[in-house]
Amino acid sequence: MEEQQYRVDELARLAGITVRTLRFYRERRLIPPPRREGRIAWYDDRHLDRLRTISALLERGHTLSGIAELAEAFDNGRDVGDLLGLGAPTEETPVRLTPEELFDYFADDVTPENLAAALELGYLGTSGTEFVHVSRRLLDLSSDLVGRGIPLAEVLRGATEVRRHAEALVTIFADMALAHASLEEVQEMRPMAKSIVEAELSMAMDRRFAEEFDKRRQDAAARRPQDGPEE
């Protein structure tokens, strides 16, 4: 389909804002510059989608300063090829999301700060007017954690730490395996590496939660009223 082109007054009308507001957004760099033919500025559907996203964020109480930071992160975000790594093997399934669909996953936790953090972390990339999440599995798990009361900002901070440790684990396994096998053979060992990490993670969680259970049991015993003196 041929891309729709709009003059400034028509774009403002479709977006439900005034021409003055649209020009203010353009001066604040909340929307990309228009295409110019002489003195005429032409906008397209990307501008319309961006304006509708700005309106949705404002309705949720976000400030223009925060939205400006998001717009900058979005415009400088990695595209789909950079996000996934062209030709790189992956077991994850990326998923495309409109801004509205992303809101459905995380509701009020979709803030400019969290979106910028997700772009920086590499969970999100951009493709036209859509977001692309690198992994449907991680998207669903993150949404589940937020649904259980963990703020998305905390989930993203935790993901940054997990990423750091995951890279260290891969380095240990790859260095060990590459010393004795070819790159192709090491790729075939991926399930073995995942199983080793899963087993160690499972045992570490057992130890951690056992320690926490004992600590809470001792705290509960300390708070229990002491028996009086024997008769």
C-alpha cells in the first residue's frame, strides 16, 4: 500500500491535537522531522502513530520530559537486525508489539524510563512504528513477574545482573569446550551447557531458600512468648 502523506493541519486533526501543539512537539523533538518539498512539510503514518503514543502516555500521567527521553531512545534504538544479530543462531522467538499491545502486557509500568532501559538492555528493538521483543518467553515471564507485584524497573535491574552472569557462564563453558572441540561441535553442545546451568541453578535455589526458611523459623521462634517458670 502507498504510504499516506499528510500536511501539518491534516495530521493534527487526525491525531486530535492542535497545529500549535504539533509544532511544539516537533520543536521538542518528540516526533521525527517531516519530509519537505519546498516550503511544504509532509508527514506520514509514522508521525501519526508517534503522536497517538504521546497522547496515550500523557493520559497515563507521564511528563513531556520523560516522553522526550523515550522518543530519543526509540529513535536511537536498535532495529530488528541489530537486536537479533543477523544470521546468529537463537532458540528464542521474537514478537512484534504495537505500543498499545505493550501497554496490555505491563499497564502502568510502561514508563519512558523502563522502555529506555529495555531498549538499552536489548530486550526491545524498533521496526517502523512497532516494538520488537527479542524473546516471547522472556516477555511472558517478565509480564508474569510484574503481575505478581514485582515492579518492572526491578525486573529490568535483575535482568541486567542475570545477563552479566550468563555471559560469564557462557565464557567458562565456551573456553573449556573450544580448547578441545571445533566451533561446530561446541554449538552442538548447547543443550549440555543449558542442562549444567539449570542443574546448578536448581541446587543453588534449594540452598538459598532452605537458608531463608531456617532464618524465618528462627525469627518466629524468637518472637514466640517464652513459657513462665515451672510451678
